Amino acid sequence: MGETTDEDLLKQFFSEVGEVERDNEVIRILSCFKLNPYEFLDLSFDSSIEDVKKQYRKLSLMVHPDKCKHPQAKEAFGALAKAQQQLLDLQEREYVLSQVKAAKEELLSVRKKQLKKDAASKIKSLVDEKFDQAYEQSDEFQRQLKLKVREILTEQEWRRRKMAMRISEEEGRLKKDEQEQKEMWKRKREHEEQWEGTREKRVSSWRDFMKTGKKGKKGEIRPPKLKTEDPNKSYVQRPVKRS
């Protein structure tokens, strides 16, 4: 007989998994915190890339729409695929882990302040080298860490969305300014075209002005101004001298 592989054992295991277990896993996946891919795959934050791949393989077989009859099996299956994709992406994985680090530092800082108030615990932490390590591995610390990571990821996502909103608003303002600038240049071009279109008329008017000295109505004849002794009577003829 051939040697039984891990893949064979996995298939055998899932052939025995009942609908209840599959349905429960779908419900667990869909109730996960959406910004933390480690939660979807039910993995600790120190899991390796190989751990991610193995866990995805295991859980995806459990909730696969062809095997699971839950109405939201497809949605759960897609959530697992997205979580694996995030953790296999170096940049996205490092981002999440940087928030985990910040959460851990915050929790340990709070604990350090608490130990200062508790003399017995402080002495024990100084004597027992594994005291802090045991605390970080405890279920209580992992529970607090999970919640703190949720809190920090939520804050970061909110900031990201606010920044994206501001960028969108600024882009909209710039687009509006650009459109107004285009409209202004369009009106300017139209004005220049109209001005150029009336050039011949303006030139003709100027020539008439140069000839007559004044723009007048077409066909209008003005009497000449004659000198007179009375400045208030512009058009009084000077008396003619008789011989």
C-alpha cells in the first residue's frame, strides 16, 4: 500500500465533516472583523506564509460552495480568498503587522504601569525571566491584543477614508477651476473672433472720421460755424460791410 499523504488525510477529514460544522464555519467567517485578514483565517499574528497557505486550503475546502449548502457559503469562500491574498502580499501583510506591533506596545505599556502599583508582581517580573513571555502568550493577552488591533485598524481606516475624501474634494475643486478657466478662454476667443469680424466696419468708420473730422449720421449735413461778435450766438452771420 502507498503511504498516506497529508492531502489524503485532509480529504478524508472533510468527507466526514457534517453540514453543521460547515455552516458554523461560514457563520464564523462572516462575523469576522473585516479589516483583519488573520481573523478570517483564524490564525495568530505570528503565523508564517506556509501557515497561511495551509489554513486557507483547509478552510476553503470546508466552506466551498460545492460542498457546503449554507446560502452564504460563496460569500465566506470569497472572504477567505481575499484574506489569503492580503497576507501573501508583502506590503499589505507588513501594514497589518505594523498595527499589531503598535497594539502590543500599547498594551505592554499599560501593563508596565500596572506592575509599578503591584509590588509583588513587579518583583516576580524581575526574578522570573519568563514572566513577561508567559503573559504575552496567555489567552487573556491574546484576547486584548485582538481587540486592540481592531481598534487601531479602525482608526487607521477612518483616517485613510478622510484623507481620500479630502483628496477627492480637492480634485473636484481643481477640476472645477480648470473648467472655469476653459470657459473663460472660450469666451475670450469668441470675443476676439467677434472683434476681428467687425474690423472692416471699424476701419471704414475710422476713414470717414478722418475725412469729416467727426462721426456723423449717414446723409446728415451740418452748417458751418461762423465767427460772430456774440459768443452765445454761434450761427449768427457777421454783418456784411457795404461800400
